[in-house]
Amino acid sequence: MTAQGICSYFVLMPEPYWPKTKIFPLSALNETRSLVRVTCRYCNRTHNYRPDDLLQIFGDVDVDSLMRRMRCEAGDHGPLDVKGFVPSGSEAVGLRIRRLVSLKIHRVPVWRED
């Protein structure tokens, strides 16, 4: 410290107080029995998925990264609104959940000239 009581060393400021973005994987939603709600902002379609079905398709990715990976079935309307939520009792009564039946893999031949 100097004679005036001022610190002569550079002192870092504390971190800002706004919320930090945390990585929230699908496996964390699966453990808490939450669901994933996907809404298209353009055509206002909403579908509810179980996280274990989305885990099979996309792997254990961040929930927020699904908005860039998923597309609306009615057309390319831009990014989707993806949220993880726990349905309340009254909301869970008539809730329709899309379930994964099977995965079809599209096989494309690649040719080489000899």
C-alpha cells in the first residue's frame, strides 16, 4: 500500500452477478423424470418428448443445443424453442408424449472408379 492507503497492485474486479449459463445435459433431465417441450414459434406446434428417446438420437447433449439440431416437420421455420420441464399434476393428465418407435438409417452408396 502507498502512503495514501491506495493499493499499488492491480486488483481484479469480482465477477458480474447475472446468471451464468450452465451445461444442462439430457441425462440430467432423465434422472429427474422431466420432459422436453419443443415448440415451433412460426406454426405454433408443440411436442413433448422423453429425454431418453432424444438421448438415443442426439446423444447426451446440452438441452439448449437441441434448438439448432431439431427442425420443424412442417418446414424450415428457423430455430425451435426447447425447454426442459416437470409436468404438474393437472398438466400431466392430458399430456401427449411422442415416443421413439424405431430409427431408420439411410444408407447411401459411395462409388470409386478403378
